[in-house]
Amino acid sequence: GINAAKNYHNDGDSVYRLFYDTVKGGDFRSRESNVHRLAQISLNIIDQCVAQGVPFAREYSGYLDNRSFGGAQVSRTFYARGQTGQQLLLGAYQALERQIGTGQVEMFPRTEMLDLIVVDGRARGIVTRNLITGKVESHLADTVVLGTGGYGNVYYLSTNAKGCNATAIWRAHKRGALFANPCFTQIHPTCIPVSGEYQSKLTLMSESLRNDGRVWVPAKKGDKRTASQIPEGERDYFLERKYPSFGNLVPRDVASRNAKQVCDEGRGVGESGLAVYLDFRDAIQRLGKPVIKERYGNLFDMYDRITGEDPYQAPMRIFPAIHYVMGGLWVDYNLMSTIPGLYVIGEANFSDHGANRLGASALMQGLADGYFVLPNTINDYIASTKVEKIDVTHPAVREAESQVAAVTKRLLEIQGTRSVDSYHRELGKLLWEDCGMSRNAAGLQHALSKIPEMRDRFWHDVKVLGTGEELNQSLEKAGRVADFFELAELICLDALERNESCGGHFREEYQTPEGEAARDDANYSYTAAWEFRGVGTPPVLHKEPLTFEYVHPAQRSYK
């Protein structure tokens, strides 16, 4: 879904309430100004998307329908069954294709950015590789915009598409753009559990399912009976029990930690014991199967195809998984990074969600940045900045191209014994165990000692097949995993440096007596922005203090 403070249900929603819920949901680690702008713009986003033809769900009267998502007690989420993101993407693609058709935009499909061109301290273009022919080219410009998404695939198993990677933002970071809050990673509570070592990604079950599905586990430890054999009195609806005000619609970080906790207690379900039930029995009895099918039919079909289990007859089994990252390149209010002329939008930047993103807010931020914020701020930069004309013979362009060529040549010449995927899987497992849903100093120090050793082995023993002058997915993945090794080290360093728990960053040493995240506002109410100083050289930490004028930080409570 996608959030907007339209208040169509007359349930008390407003721009301020969306602003407040987002700041609180992010555990008071986001900028007030950015979040308030986002809440204001949310109203326009829906109108923009409807005008583009996005088929949002409608009520019987013809008005756009809403439902609730985690961290909110109002219905503000617009949706298109369980595929809102896909429908919004199609609307954006169609609008883009129209501009391509009129000659306003030139598109370069099957192309990967491998470096940023910086001239006199300003971003002036990018170096790319054609994924079909392997040709390396430079594209020059007055400004550069990165909308390349997040880095969740550093964990290997995530809900992201396999092609998602951090190369664009990481190469920009190495050129001087500060990287903010890398340890703020989001675990989504409703994913299909891992089923074996052979898996290369995980499948997300939409958060919308928590509107009608009830999350539970057996009350007794080690209970291996099937769901249908466990009577109502022996079930523990733990989210409803612990958080009566929000129930199953608590924010993602809270739901994920509680699911992990009951599994750690030995009450998880399924063969692995690493799952909880998401049960639609009561909703089907109350509303009827046709209503549930209309709301979630595509998600139920997807679950059935993947697991071979019918969620209309038996509860879904779900478990948390990496889904989103709140960290990214640091940007100012105008979405410009610390490199003048380099703008960063959407999940690639850090700007709006603090330490935890509320459900249905990623689409809201991405469309707000691209449709409404950037067109105004980038024009101001172009109008007020005079840049010299350059061509591909400029020394900075040649240097960037030679850097890309050198990395490609080095990867192809190693000819070791292990595949790229084996290293990626090893790195992801280490990160998940030591810097996943919960972290502690010992685990983070262990990860920081292992990652350089693994990175060194990768650069001496990885086997990259093929050549650089052809379609070569082994080479593509090798470059991305090389960047993941460096990024993983920064994630763990940032997590170790932040001696508090907040949102998706849960340090086991810092929690309340009830097991909730314990922030340290006196010492850590800041955005951590890291400066790259070289591989193997400690980065420099810069701090942007966070000030709150309208929402005063308090212990988050969803009880």
C-alpha cells in the first residue's frame, strides 16, 4: 500500500497525525522537517497516481478505499489488492515511456552504473557498463540523480529482487558522499520462512495481511501438533496480548522482535521452529471467503504455489526477513548529498524514516522525492550554479573509466576456486547472525574481525567465469559482492558505535525491563554520517544533531 493523510474514513487522520506517526515509528531518529514535508506531499501523490491510471481499490460508492497498516490506528493506506507497488511502478513506467516517445528522455536499458565522475568537487556524470556487450561508457551531465534503491541484499537472503545492489551508492560514497545510519536495517515480520540452503531470496507476504490475519504460536514450548489440533485455549496471540491498543498492527520492528522472541523460547512452528502462524480463520468466518479472496487473493495464491499449503484452510507460516534499509547516502533538505550536484532519492538516501520505516511509507517517500521534491530543488541548483563544459577526454572522466576497467580486470584475473555466490552467502549468514534482528557488542566485534578476512579470501580465491566483453552475470555479481564486503564492515561498525537500541537497531545490552528498545537520547540523538577514507582504513564519523520542536521524544508505546 501507500500512505496518504486524506482522511477519507473520517477517523481523525491529518497531516500532523501522519507526521507524528512517522516520527514516532522511526523511534525519533529522523528529521522533523523532512517528515513533515513528506506528510504534506502525501496528499498530492495519490492524485498524481490516479491521474496516471493506477487502479487503486475503490469502495462500492466509487471512492478510493483505505486500510490500516502497522504503527497507525487510522485507515490511511491506499492499495491495489496485494500488488500496489507493482501497479504504481507500471503507472510510472507508462508516464516515462510517454516522455521517451516524445524524445524528451533517452533510456539506457541493461546498463549498470559503476562509478561517479567528480570534476572540481561536483558530480558531473557516471561511468556505466552495458550488461549485454560489456562496453564501458561515460555519460556527462550538470547534475546526477541516484534512485538506485537500498542495500538489503548485503544479507544475501532478503525480500529484494536479486538484481538489487549497493554499487551505485557505494561507489558514490567512495567518491566523497557521506553514508548515513548504515546499521538502520528493517526486518519485515511477514515473510515466507527459509526452507533450505538452496534458496537465493525470500518472499514477502504483504503487511496488509495483518489487518485480518491473527498472529499466534502454541502456548506450550515444543508443541508439535498441527494448527488445527491446537484448541483456542492453548494458543498465544502474543501481539494482541502484549499490545492491546495496536494488536497485530504494531510497527514492523516490534512485530519482528516478538516473533523472534517466541521462537527463541521454543514455541516456533514448522519443521525448523523458526516461524509463527498468521491465521485467517476468524476473518473468513466473519467476512466470508469471497471478501478475503477479493482483498488478498493474489497473495494467498502466491503462498499456495510456494509452500503447497492452502491458507484458506490452514494458517500461513511466517518469519521475519530483511526487507528495507533506512540508511543510505546522507542528503540535506533539498535531497543533495555532500557532493554538490549529486542528488539521492528514495531508499538510496537516509532522509525520512529514522530507525524504522512504517508500512506503506516507502512508496510514499519514493514518489514524493521524485515527483514533488526533486523537480523543485534540482532546478534551484542548476539555475544558481555555473559549470564548465567538459567532454570524455577530461582527466577526471579518464580516471573514473580506468578505475572501472582496473576492477573488472582484477576480478577476471583471480581465477580462484570458489563461486561469487558462495562468498555472498557466507557474508550474509555472518551479518544475519551478528548484525540482524538483534545485535550485541561481542557479535559485532566478531563480525568486524571476520569480514576483512573474508574479503581478503574473496579477492584471492573467487572464480569469475567468462570475459568482460559479453553478457556475464558472474562478473556483475562479483563487483556487487566486492562492494557488499566493504559496506558490511561499515554496517557493523555503525551498529557497534551506536550504544543504544532504537527501531530496527536493537542492541541486546540496551533494552527496557519489558524487552523493548531503550534509546539514549542524551548521547545518540543524531544522524551518523560516515566519511570513506580507504578500504581497511577506519572511516570518519560526522554527527548531525536531531532537534525536535513539535514531537517530543518519549519511550515508544504501542500497548
